[in-house]
Amino acid sequence: MNNFEWHNPVRLVFGKGTISRLGQLIPPHVKLMINWGGGSVKKNGVWEQVVTALAGRKFIDFGGIEANPQYSTLMRAVGIARKEKIGFLLSVGGGSVLDGTKFIAAALEYSGADPWDILEKGERVEKAVPLGSVLTLPATGSEMNGNAVISRQENRQKLAFGSEKVMPLFSILDPMTTYSLSPRQTANGVVDTMVHVFEQYLTKDVANPLNERIAEAVLKTTIENGKKIFLEPENYEIRSNLMWSATMALNGLIGVNAAQDWTSHGIGHELTALYGLDHGQSLAIVSPNVMRYKKEQKKRMLVKYARNVWNIQGSDEDAVAMAGIDSTVGFWNSLGVKTRLSDYGIGEADFGFIADRLGGNGAKIGENRDIGRDDIASILRMSL
Amino acid sequence: MNNFEWHNPVRLVFGKGTISRLGQLIPPHVKLMINWGGGSVKKNGVWEQVVTALAGRKFIDFGGIEANPQYSTLMRAVGIARKEKIGFLLSVGGGSVLDGTKFIAAALEYSGADPWDILEKGERVEKAVPLGSVLTLPATGSEMNGNAVISRQENRQKLAFGSEKVMPLFSILDPMTTYSLSPRQTANGVVDTMVHVFEQYLTKDVANPLNERIAEAVLKTTIENGKKIFLEPENYEIRSNLMWSATMALNGLIGVNAAQDWTSHGIGHELTALYGLDHGQSLAIVSPNVMRYKKEQKKRMLVKYARNVWNIQGSDEDAVAMAGIDSTVGFWNSLGVKTRLSDYGIGEADFGFIADRLGGNGAKIGENRDIGRDDIASILRMSL
């Protein structure tokens, strides 16, 4: 088994009515800023629960953090938070609001000239304002990790950073807050959860069979409940299972010593940056084709996935592996998620641009650093 | 899904050569005490690795913490640590040394009159000296939780306490340190790991299928590797899998919202306190009979266990459940672990004493608080 280190100090508070715990969880005597997104939390009762739980405690709030949170928006929040001497940031919303909050937290304490360098140059985050979250959309896993993805529209860029310093002090997950999600948001969350598992699980052998099995447990639970949620969008058990699975997919556990292959996310982020596809939509297009393109290299795990998650029988490993991929695509289609670029009217025009961006100047991505410019273009063509 | 809170800030450092990380992990500028047990760490090279990693840093050491760590021994350590103004405790050894270290850490900061009250009266631990661990025996899960079990020979007592305050700051797990374990220690560790899972998994439905599957993943991996380890006691992969599984069995994850039924541990602790049975030995005797005695109540999970872990086929749920229990007993016997009291020459003499101790004055144990004096006596008779 490959060596690893695992450290995840996030306090996860999960269940019905848990927003009422906020008052105890936020440190006293610090100035509080609450971040939110497009306004759904103000319509579905979440905001009221938050304000009630704070029991008269003062705060300022910053709304309008977008899906795919924008650097310019976040820098406005940084300006306000700095002026107000904010000592704690609370994210109320989905993964985008939380990712944005993580960036604000890091930027506020950043000692370099330009916080964008945290994203573009991978500058290390040495310090951050403490933060917490009330999560309302299960998908990104951001609630229990130190990762964030930030976009910059004017550059058509979508870039990630990660640091233990921006792990939430706590995350409150009340599955009831997810009842009002649209079918599209719910389906995207299912796809995102599954692809998070794939990026860690469908990789080379690090001799960690327990983690392979835990990854399969997350996939099976997500699929089982993803199949049911559209019939019963207000079923607490189904919503709970989807929410807990999304957290477990990306809280570091199943990836402790995995090889990790974030190719689908890399290409998917470019598609979002260029065409505004939802994150889940972009992954549903790219991920099956990364599997197909890398079928030989990933065969050991594609076969395990097909057999253990989809119960596919047979001794022809190629056929089994392909059937697992097809089952995945079929499942996503059944949730209403499209799996081809052409479904969105996207053609080859920007393939060269995307391939250059990720694989220009000889850069290689993937678990073996062997996916270059031409491979990326091929994967995109397969996705048409 | 039942509500839960999960918070586990232990930094787990896993793998070959990781003891060398000690110097970075122990906080600087505090007086250090290193606790150890019967002396095996001084023979198998672990102590040398620890001293080398500390690179000349001064420490005092306290050896001789027993398997089933004794209150009197630990209170001697408390006296020394207090006099020396110790600011950090490092446990080097197995779960007993670590449990003892946790108690020392709590007792040093205890403001009440008698630290024994933490165990006997369940007095809350408000503060503790920080601690870390180098673990050399996978079994108890103590390396990634806030639990400890302490014995007091003169009272024939073995009692547990738990607190977030005594979670290790870090735990270093190098599977190579487990190569020198005896077959008996290794087999006991396998039993202990499995019964930790049982106490959480074989309980009533809390609608958390993901955690049920993760529990099964831990059981399958433990059994698979437990079957192989005696043929290859120095196989790194097998040792790693057993070590990682033991940690995952009791780091809180699979029990986040489980009903929890610690009946086997309760009765097992009494057997250890009275007869000096190893912890694993006591569990191997009691646990199958708790399953048999509570078969109707636990049938849902006994059937899942038999089918998903042991691949037992058939539609007769009673037969399937019993076959799962029999497979467990057969597996433990194959590891050389006995599963009857009579195998150790233990008869009925003390059954009344044990039953009174756990079920006297109408006390009830078990997930449903329905296991009383007579039930405990019945389980013991079934274990003869």
C-alpha cells in the first residue's frame, strides 16, 4: 500500500434541524460575514433558519456569488470583508458559494501582490480567515475538504486550489434544504459525486482494496438513490443518502493514496469556462470518453467497477469494461443528463484551443502524465 | 437517516518509514514523555527509529504499561509527568499503551478529587495534555479515536471512557512495525477489528446504507487478509491492509449514527478482568453468542452480513443468518483463536457475579437497553 497522510478536521453536523446549531458552532466575538449565491436560500426557508439560529448576532452579508464563482465578484467581497475587519466567514448555499468563500478566506490573508496567483501560479496558502458552511446542494464535496474552483470569465479560465487552511471549521448538512433543488441540479449532483469517485477509483493499483471497496460503496449508494429521487424529491432518506454520499466521495478518504486522475475535471472545466455548461453536464460528456480512451490502462478498475457496481457478468474483460461505461451513460441519460457535446450544439471549433490550454508546450495530464495535446483533442472528438 | 455529528481531527500518517516524521509532528518547546509497554518496541527496532527521529530532543520515558493498562501504573506515570511538567505525551506501542497514555493525559488536567471518577462515574474530561502515537499493533482503533479502556486489578474492573480531548494530535502507523507480532497478537487483532465493526453494524436500521456498505468493506478486507497473514507474516501489503482496516473499524466513521451495541465488549471486559483473557480472546467467545441470543432482533443485519461478507446463498433467512455466525466462528478457529469458555477451563462459577456487575439493580445493556441480568447469564451459558 502506498504511503499516505490523512487529516480532516472538519466538524460535520448532519441531519434534520441542524441549522439551529449555528449559534454554538460559530466562534463568539468575531465579526461575521455571510456569503450566499443567487437567492434560492432566501426563498426556501434556509436564510430564515440561519438568522434565527444566530439569535440576534450581528453580521454583514454578501450575496450574488455565482455558480462557477467569479474572481471579480469574490474580490469585491474581499474588499468589503477587509474594510469590515471580518473574522469569520459563513457560506450559505452550494459548492460554488462555499468555494468562493474559501477563496475569499485565503485572499484576505494573502501576503503576495495578487491573490489570483493562488490559482494561476499555485502559490501556497499559508493562512486564511476561518470559515464554516451551511450546505444546500450535495455535489462538490467542498463541505469536507480544502479544495475550491474559481472562474475568471474575462480570461475564460476555471482553476482550482487546495489548502488545509480553508477547510471549513464546521459544515452543517440538513438534507431537507435540498428538497427544493431542481431536477437538473439534483441530476448534476449525482453525476458530480460519481465522477469524483471515478477520478480517484479508476486509477492504477496502489494496493488499497479497502478504499476500492469504499469507493464502490459510495457509487452503489449514489446510483441506488439517484434512481429513486425523481419519483420522490421530498423523500428524506433518499436526500440524506445522496448528501452523505456526495460528502464521502470527496472528503479525502477514498483518495488518501490513490493515483488520482483529474483529466475529466480538467477538460470539463474548460467546457464550462468556454460554453457555460454546468459542471455536472461537462463531466457527463467527458468522463465516459476518458474511460474509453484510457480503457487499456484503466482496465483493471473498469472491470471491477462494472462487476461490483453494475453487477455485469461475463469473462470477456473488454466487454465487461465497456458494459460498465455504457451502464453509466445510460444511467445519466435516464436522469435527463446529456452525454454528448452535440446535444448542446457544440462542435469542434475550440478543440484546438482547449487542447493547447491543457496540453500546450508539451504539458501532460492524467494519473500517468501521459495525456497530451493530441490525446485531449481525441477525447473531445469522441465526445462530439 | 438519523442525525449525526462527525469530527475526527487526528492526523494519520501511514506507511513505510513514517516514524521519521516524528520530529515535525511533535510540537516544539514542550517537555516530552514517551510511554511504552512490555519492552517489545525496544527489541524490534521501533525505539531506535523513534529516538533517531527525535534527533537529540530530550525526553523522559515511562515503560511497563501493561496489556489492559492498570490504573495504579498510570497514576505513577501521572505523578512523574506532573513533577516534570510534561507538555506532550507520546505513546509508542499498541492500543494498551495508547489507552493508558490517554488516561494519563486526562488525569493530568483533571480538576476533580480522584481521576478514577472519569472511568467509574463518567466524569467529563474538560481538558487533557496533548498526545500523539506511534502504533505498533493494529486492533483497538485507539489511534484515531478518543476512547480508552483502563483496568483496576484490585477491584477486578475494566472500564472505558471517551473524549474528543484525548484524540491523538497524530498517529504514525508503519505496517513494518507489525511484522514481529506473534500469531496470537495478530489473530487477536483480526478478531478485535471485526467485533468493533459488529458492535456498530449488527444493529437496528438507521437508514444509512452507505455506512453499512463501508462496514462490510472493512470486514471483507480484514477477513481476506486475515486468511493470508499467517503464511506470510512479513508481507507488507497484507500487514498494511490489516492495519488500515483496524483503524477504519473504529475511527467513528461507520458508527456516526449507528445504534451501537457494545454488549460483547461489556461482557468481554469482565472476562478479561476476572480471568486475564486477552481482549480478542474474550470477544471471540462472547460475540457469536450475543449474535445467536439476539438473532431475531438483529436478523436484518445478520442476513446482510452473511450474504454480503461471506457470500452465503439461500432464501431461508434464519439459516443464512446462522451460517454467517458459523462462518465467523470457523474463521476465528482457523486463526487459532478459541471460541468457548471451556477451552480456557472457565466454568459457571462467576456467571452470577458478571451478570450482577453489568445487569445488577435492573441495569440493561445493548442497543435497545433490553439485555439484563438473566440475559447476560444466558449468553455466558451459551459460551461455555
